[in-house]
Amino acid sequence: MGAVHAGDGLFETLKVVDGVPFALTRHLTRMAASAAELALPEVDVAHLRATVLDRLADLSEAGVLPDVARLRLLWSSRVDGNGALDVTTSGLPVAQGAAHVRTTSWRRNREGAVRGHKSTDYVDNLVALAEAVDQGAGEAIFADTSGMLCEGSGTNIFYVVDGELRTPALSTGCLPGVTRGLVLEWCGGREVEEPLDVLGRASEVFLTSSTREVQPVASCDGWTYAAPGPVAGGVLEVWARRSRETPDP
């Protein structure tokens, strides 16, 4: 595979349990849509799905795939202009309870070319996350360039105001996360544009991602939350049940 330049690739990160990746088809479908929009080589979802499953089967048979693993898929352009898929796995530590997060002064560009795409142009996320970690937090929360609450550096965000479950609308430039989409399908929730400081009125906040799944937030800046509160607790119960029903919802 040729060298990958910033913005010249897409990646997906999945959780694998006992050799089975969760929501693989959804991840590859998102990658295919992003590749088409960003003029990257075409993604053949069925072909890549078979390739990934064969690779995981080989790793399992060789005894080198952890029981719970992180799977990373990288799709990029080769020198000849065709696409290349890189598949890597690593151990996935168990999430440690509720998260503590910080807002960042960096902004997500809601009009940018890579908005809503899982692009290898990832510097903003890394800088914001490093800033949050330096402040004792585990995730950075972005507003968009209009000041609307958007997403975390590697997560989507949900929150509860007056008993209603809400999450930032895709118009803010946030990633259409696979876990985000499943929570909306399985549990409901309203997609909205609201200023970043709405988190000061929230009674509950939680993060979603393919590796964290659903993780309650205990604090953000000076705000504190029930972790989990009743709404997030219900989402956790539904997630645990529904995600066990099928590995590829």
C-alpha cells in the first residue's frame, strides 16, 4: 500500500468480540458513502466485508486475536489510483466507568470538506484530546463554527434536558456515528442544534462510539451529571439487549 497522506484516506474502528465484529456492514456502508463524496476509490462493501471476515477468521485460527479486540480498517488511494484496505487489530481495554470530559476552544468546521466523514485528516481531534487529557479529562467536546454543540474528538454526544433525550444534528458537522444511529433507532431521541452551553442545563450526558458503546458522563467543565441517570440507564439496558441479538444490525 502506498503512503497515506492527511485527508487521503478513511478509517473505521469496530469492536470485535470472540472473533465477531459488531455492525460491520454499517461501518463499510458509511465508508463507501464517504469515499464517493470525497472522490476516493470506490468501496465495494460486499468484497471488503468478506475480506475483513476472512482476515479475522485467520487471526482467530492462529490464536492471536484477543477475545475483545479493536479492529481498524483503513481505506486509501494507492499510487495507481486504486483503493487499498489495511486491516489491523489490537486489544481493547474495558471502559472504566463514567467519563469526565472538557469542552475545547477548537471548533468543528460545519462547512468543511471532511465534515461528517471519518477521515485520516485527524489533527484537530488529536490536539483537542491532548488538551483535554492535560486537564484531567478523557474526552474533548467540540462546538461547531456557529457555536452549536457538535461532538467529541472520537465520540458522539447525547444529553437530557427536561426529560428529553437529544443529540446534535448532522448539520453541525458531527460524524453520523454507527452507535449514534443505533441509539436513535432503538431508543429514540431528538436531533437538534443548540449552543454548547446547553450542557449546563442537562441532567444527564453520555457518549457513544463503537468502542465505548454507551458511556455515561459524570462531569463536563464545572457541570456534573447523574452517571447514569434514568434515561441513560434505560439506553444502556436496551443497548446490552439489542446488541446481543445480532452482530450486524
